[in-house]
Amino acid sequence: MKDKKLNSNIQHVYLYMDDSGKISKSEDYAIFAGIVFKNNSKKSKFNNMYRSIKNNIRCNYCEQNQETCDKSCPEIKAFGITTTHRRQIINLSKKFTTFGVITYNKSLYSYIINDKGAKGRFNEYAQRRVIKSTVKFLIEDGKLNPSLPIYLHVNIDQMPTKSNGYYTLKDGLIEELKHGILNYNYAKQFKPIIYSDLFIEVIYRDSKLSLGIQMADILANTIRHSFVINNNWFDTSEYLKRKCHIDVLLRLP
């Protein structure tokens, strides 16, 4: 009976994330962005709405002849989509919670850019930071109760970062969200933001099979493209919040 009561109290949060740009000397920005659903019902609602848009526009991006089309249309990727269709999809995202983190590569230490392991660790750090900020946003917005059990389903495009023996993303998230962390370099304690049971599942998904990852791809590309056009944090971040409905936006380092 107790287990049934616990299960009924668990708050399921579904997070989908993709990247745009890489930590590199040749690029200015590396982005992680995505979308969050508070429960399975909202996730299903999104899937139905996104699928409807996709079905209406997919023939514009398919090379098959309509007379012999077998409906196996390619995935609609952000880099090839028209402005009108991008706007349709972005407008859908305003019904849900969205997030993004921007790493400005020119401000990174050279050892991070030049070392594969260091890049992997920084990418994982960026992911943890934006996920924690998004969970905090949901709590402050009254959509998540930190005193009740939480099951966080983290879905990422198939590009697992390298931890080099430090933390996996799951372990790092549990430490930050549930236990808090101590930054020894600055002698600063970061308090936990979740006070009940926390369950985390991290899954790396094929974007072709995940509508949430496809939306994350378009969000990440839109954020990166906006900063490439206007390299001004205040103006561009305000534009993304106002016009593209991005709820949580971080800048690193």
C-alpha cells in the first residue's frame, strides 16, 4: 500500500535536449537546448501537435516522387527548414517549457578547447547547469513540488559526452539537485533544490524516432543562429525570450 501511494505521488518530468555548434576554435558558440513536459499527458499532447505540423510540411523536404512516395519521409532538420515552417514549430513550443545554454567559445580557456576530455567535461557541466536551472524554474513556477518524489527522464540526441572518470551526467545531476555541491575553488556551498526522492533516467535517442529531440534540434539551431546574427547577449536573449518563447536561458562560462 505504501509503495502504491509513493508511486501515485511521483512527479514525472520529461526533458528532451539537443546541441548546435561545438566547442571549437572555428566556432563562436556551442548550444544545448530543448523542451520539457511536466507529465506524460503533456508529452502526448505535444507529440500529436508536432506530428500534425510535420505531416503538413514534410513533403516539402522529401525527394521522393509524390506518385511513388512510400511515406518514409526524411527527418526535418533545423538547418534546411524554411523560415515559415520554423516559425510554425517555434510557436508550438510556447505551450511548453523550453530552455537553452550558450557557451561562448572565445571566453573558454584554451586547454578546454584543445583537449577532448576537457571539452566533454565542460559539455556535461553545461548540460547539468541548464537542467538544474530548468528544474528550478519549474519549481518557482509552481509546476513542480520539490517536497514530493520526482522522476526526471532526460532524453538526449545520440552524442554521449565523455566524463573521463569523473561523473556521468546522471550522477552529477543527482549530486547537484538532491545533495547540493561544494565548490572548493570558491569555498561556496550550493544547496540542493529537491528535498524528496529523486529518480533520474538518462537515455540517448535517435532523433529520427523522437519528436521531442527533433523539436530540441530546431530550438538549439534557432538560438545559435540568433547569436551568430547578433552577437549581443542582452538584445538576443530578450529576442529569444520574447519571440521564440525560450523560458530558461543561460550563458557560459
